[in-house]
Amino acid sequence: MILQALYDYYRRKAADSDPTRRLPAFGLEDKEIPFIVELNAEGRPLGIIDTRQGDGKKKQARRYQVPQGVKRSSGVAANLLWDTAEYALGVDTKGKPERVVEQHAAFRRRIAELPAATRQDVGIQALESFYADYGQAALAADPVWPEIVEGNPVVTFRLHNDGDLICQRPALVAGLGDAVEEGGKQAFCLVTGQAAPVERLHTAIKGVWGAQSAGANLVSFNLDAFASYNKEQGDNAPVSPLAAFAYTTALNHLLDRNSRQRIQVGDASTVFWAQKEDAGIEEGFAAVFGERDDPDTRSEQVHAVLGAVQSGKFDGGRGKELFYVLGLAPNAARVSVRFWHAAPLHEIALHIRQWFADLKVVRGAKDQEYPSLFRLLAACAQQGKADNIPPKLGGDIMRAILSGSPFPATWLNAAVLRCRAEQNVTCLRAAAIKACLNRLQRFQPNQSLDKELSDMLDLENNSPAYRLGRLFAALEKIQEEASPGLNATIRERYYGAASSTPVAVFTTLLRLKNHHLAKLQNRGRAVNFERLLGEIMGGLSDFPKHLSLTEQGRFALGYYHQRHDFFNKSESGQTMQSTQGESK
């Protein structure tokens, strides 16, 4: 299913009417080419063109469609008419002259092995004349030559006043389309269902975060343990050369660093695409789950997506068309599928809407209204670093979002542990806890007697854990007003114990409360606090010995709601401010 969806995506993009968005034809690939040696018809070099743009180390070379590169590790294998300076120009950049001679000979050998008709092309003849009569010595005076000698960049060739590279000339490209291996084992392709030769080695997938820089394989067999019935390598999963080229080209395009159809979800490099062309939906999905340099712009995009979902315009009335989401993670020299989801667009729309509804909590002025998944994950990781996010957590959460199923318990556990370890219930952690608890209550109502948690302070919530969290927030507020300017409050010392073993802490805190109330100079304020404590403790029969993981989550959310309510300017009549007004 994954390969078929990628194959269909390639066919759609290869037929795109816009050449800037069109994927390469069979036998070609997109490649950044920083330097182009320009030749005249006689092979004389006219200079080296620098295609890079930008400043300093952020320079980015222009992309060209060139013959597909070869797979190589430590051996010598040359690409056709483009390669590094060592191969294409015979430049020794690493102090290994014997190896460079071998590399350059392999590059020229590939040119010599072209069909006779192709070698009659004026571009190929000019390149052969360049090697025969001029060579790298004629380029040494060029201003960019020191960069080439030092960096060993990718180099190719072009005729003067020709819009195409030599490797893009019609005579050569026409031959590449007919270069499917003949005489190989025939089998039914698993992607197309047609009888065709089997691709023995598939092109490497690049752009997966954490994988090898040279790329990793999605379909690969390299040990006897993986072989059966005397089938080796690609014979175990028969895919035709055309289908293998199509799915790898499509996936590498989606994973490109400039792609607008990829996001990072934990350790999973995630790509997504619609069954039919729809840039608005794909960009909307990226805005919902990805990061943007401008948070305000992202917020506007998410708001627009949710508005389209509300009005039923998200899928343009094409409810049966599928939307695909693929998460890939590194696994040595291979790529593992972390998650795969294919569903109609209208289902995706409803689940996205439910995702943000579950996350909604009362927030401060500086907190994002629509937090990205990456920020939610980082908020629950040690030191807030992406490297500390549990490997499978992002994929499990994404799968739950897209399917509308309960979130993994590991996410709730991570959020609760961070609150305890740092004695701080942030907006993002509160949102994660609320989402986890509400999904759990929705799908497993028999395991909890509590109703779904609201996004703001709920005075009707009689959950003991929730009320204990409110009580702890009220006791902390009393201490802060009794002793302004404290460097540390009861939160830094007691939050962990209060949220896990309340009976061991709250009796002490209630005794301290009397001392703090006595220090308040405003007696009306003290009376208001007493009323608030009475309202909270009115729903408590006793202090529990232990709180479970879900109860600790409710404790954290009760604490967060009550703390935020102290600074709420609303006059709803249910807040601490309204109570103060009555006493006056």
C-alpha cells in the first residue's frame, strides 16, 4: 500500500504541467550542482559557473535533473557526466593521487561506454576534446578553483549558449529511458502487477533525520537469513525498475529539506500527501502539525484550517479521496516505518478538529493558541530537548491523532513526571494531560468515574485529585501574599509529594496555612481565602494515601486551573476575584 501510494504520487507529479514542480523522468534525479564547467564546441573551457546563492555557509546550489547516480561505499563507481571534482576533473583533494587516477578513469570510461550514436552528440564530443586537449590545467586560473580543490564539490559540464547541461541533451536523455536491465529475472511487480524484470538494489532514501548521510533503504535484503526459496536481494520483494525508481524518487522529493510536505514528529521524519493535487490541504496539514518561523502566521493558518473544517470546505466536497501520512525512522542502514495512515479527507478533518479541542486549556497571553506537536513533545522531555523525546512516542501520538484513538500512556506519564521533576505545570503540559485524560475517559468510561475535564477552572468537578490540586494552588497563593518576594514556595518543596502521596503532606501544609493567614494585613483578603479553602475542601472526605498516574494528571490540571484563575480578570462570578468583590 505504501509503495503503491508513492508510485501513484510520482506519476501525478511527473505529469505536472509546471516544470518547476515536475519530478524527474525515469533514469534522472534532482541534484544540487554547485559548479558547471562551460565549454565551447571545440572543448576549450570558457570558465566555471558558480550556481550557489546565499551568504557564507548557507549558500545553496541550484538543482538540476541529471542521470541517476550510482550506489557506492568504499569502492570506485562513477556517475554519468556529473560527479565530484575527483571523478569529473581528476583533482586530488585528499592527498591520494593513485585513487584519484582510478576515479577519473572510471568517469571517462562511462562516457566511452555510451552508444556510438550518443557519442556523436556535439556536447559529448566537446567533452572528449576537453579531456584530450586541455584538462584540469586549463581551469587552474579560474577564481573558484581553490574552492574546488579544497572542497571536492559536485561538478558537471555545459556547452556555451546552451540552456541544458551536457548530461541533459536530448540524445543522452532518450537513451536513459531505454536503459532498463534486460535479461534479468522476470516476476510480477508488487506495485504495478505487471510482469517485468526485478530491480536488484533500490535507490537509497535520503532526508530521514538520524539516518546515514548517504541514505538508507526502505526495501533491502542483504543477509542469508532474509532470503528464502533461493531468492536473493530484490528477488524477495519483486519490484520493477520503473516502480522502484518511481517510489524512491517520490519519497526523496517529499523528504527534501525544502519540502513543504514534511515535518519532524519526535524521531520520525513524517511526510504527507493527498491522493489528488491539493496544495491547500497539504499546506494546512503542515501548519497544523509542523513548526513555522513565524508563530503568528502559523496560528492564522491553523485557524483557517479549523474554519474550513467547521464549514465543511476542508476537503472541497471530495470526501472519498484519501490523505496519506507516512512516518519514517532510522534503523542502521535501513529506514523503518514508524507509522502509516491512509484515510478519507473528511475523517482527517474531523480528527484534526478533535485534536485541538482536546488540547484546549486556559492560557496566558504568551502561550500559543495552537501548539505544534513538536513543542508538546519537547515540553514533556528532559531539559526540553528533542533528543530526550522517547523514540516511539511521537509516532504513537500521531497515530492516535489521525485515528481518533486514545493517546499512549507514555505521553501522560512523561507529562506528569516533568511536572513533578520541575515542580512546574506549564500550559503545554497541562494541555497534554487534559488531552490524554479526556481521550481515556471517552474510550474507557468504566475505568474512571470522573467526567471529561474542561479547559478552565471547573467548580463542579468533584474528583478528589482535581480538588487536591486546587487546594495546593490556593495554599501556595496564600503563602505568596503573606510573604511577598519569596525565592521558593511550597511548590518547590512539596509539589512532588503532594501530587503522589497527599496524606503525607497536606496536614503539614494546612498547619502552615494558619501561620500564613495570620500574616496577611488585609483581613478581608484572609476571609476570602478561608471561604475558598472551605469550598475546595467541602468535596474532600479524606486525604488519599496514594494517587495513581491518571489521578496525578488531574491533580496537575486542578493546580494549573486554580493558579490561572487567580490571575483571571473575568467577572463570571465563579472566580476568586468575584468572591473578593462580595467581601468588599
